[in-house]
Amino acid sequence: MHAERKQNKRWILSSRDETRDAIVAIASAAKRSLAIMTSDLEPGIYDDEGFLDAAKRLVLSKRYAKIRVIVTDPARAIRNGNRFVGVARRLNTYIDLRNAHQDYRGHREAFLIADDSALVYRVDSARWEGIADSYDPVVTRRYLEFFDNIWNVSEQGPEFREVRV
């Protein structure tokens, strides 16, 4: 009896559009969770309608689904007025945004992890070059462990909480 092997797709990213499309594709395939490391919620990427739809579909279709986001430059993220922050505020039971601990502020890598098996990775968040892989659990778990370490020492910043008057 052979274990079913998931179809793996790996591709190289070289532009903003390719990065956005890869993030939407990987996020759309998520069944349980997304973990995102981003400098500023990258306008045009994480506030893209395709990504927002995938994120809402994930958390609204599964009660146990979770999206965790670490932002390494939170002041810039808020200044950009990203629509994802509004979605996160409305769905705060499922979506948690945290400011990176001061030791990780200015961290250059950017990535999105779906479940514990798919990854979109860029070595420098200021550039669009990177890779996407729809199924590479060994590499993905390594980045997820790194993400978890930063997550555990980071905390929610006041700029991500909704202010009610």
C-alpha cells in the first residue's frame, strides 16, 4: 500500500505580480493555518482582494483555523492603511497580528506558510525575487519553527487593536 503523495509545484518569483499570485495560490490551498512574516503587510499583496478572500474563506469555513502574522515594521504597516488590518480586527478570534520583538525589527526575510507544508519565501522583503513551493514539509517546518520562536517573544501592538469610542 502506497501513501498518496501530494502534487508538488515549485516556482521562482521575480515580480510583485508573481509574488502576489503565489501568495494567493498558497493561501487558498491552506486547510488549517497561515503564518506570515512581513515587514509592513506589503500593500498590493496582503490587501489584494484574492488574498483577503482566501484568508476569510479559511477562517470562516473552519472554526479551528488560525492566521498568525508577525510585522517587522508595524509603523509602516499602519501608515499604509492596509485593508488586511481591518479584516483582522473584525475576525480577531481567528487572525492575530503581532509586532516583531525588538530583536527582530528590521528582519529582512518575508514568507507565508500554509499549514506546515507550503511556503512562499523571499530572502529580502524589499525585493520581489523568491520561491514558492506548494509541498515541501521539511523546509516549511524549518521556517515555521523559526516563525514560532519569534511569535513567542512578540506581542500584539496597540496599532492593530481596534479603538472603540
